[in-house]
Amino acid sequence: MGSCEIRVLEDENGRLKRELTRKEHALTEAAALLILKKIPRALGGRGQMTSLAERSQIITLVQEAMNSGARQNRACTVINFNARTLQRWQVDQSRGDAPVGHKHRQTSSVCGSVNTY
């Protein structure tokens, strides 16, 4: 066997190893999502308030799926939930479901003072 043939076999071996790793990750994720799909739940729909207890349960379910190999976005899709909402909840778990208020800064042209609302 020449060095050229060895190099071709090594390249093929590397490609097969990468493909096997990718498929193992996909299988792990599919198993985690399947487990998540089997968990009975009654989540509120779009625009409905979610209690802190229910919010904590959703965060835990998605986190368990992620620890088992699922991606956050795919886990949220399986339970028909918005991934962005989950990310917002993870930042501040104690905050209610109220919309985020915007702070406006307004400068008075007469006196140059700044009012914060």
C-alpha cells in the first residue's frame, strides 16, 4: 500500500468518524425530544398569563431536555412554546408576565432638565 492510498483511507476514516458523531448527536437529541413530547402538560396559549409555578416547570422541562442533548429551540418547538419567551423568563424568573416597560428620557427645551418616566 502506497502513502497515497493510506492518505485516502485516513481521509475516509476521518469523514466516517465525523458522520458517526453527527448521527450520534442527532439520535441523542431525538431521544430527548421524544421524552419531552410524552410529558403531559396543559400550557397556556399565546397571550395568556403564565403563573410563576408553571413558568418554573416549563423552564425545568426544557432544561432537562437540553441536558439530555436537545437544542433549546427544538425543545421549545416540541412543546409548542416560544424560545424567546423562555429566554426572557430565564433572565428574570421572579418577574411576572407583564409586558416590559420602556423607560423614556425626555429633555425639556426650556430648562435643559431630564425627566425619566
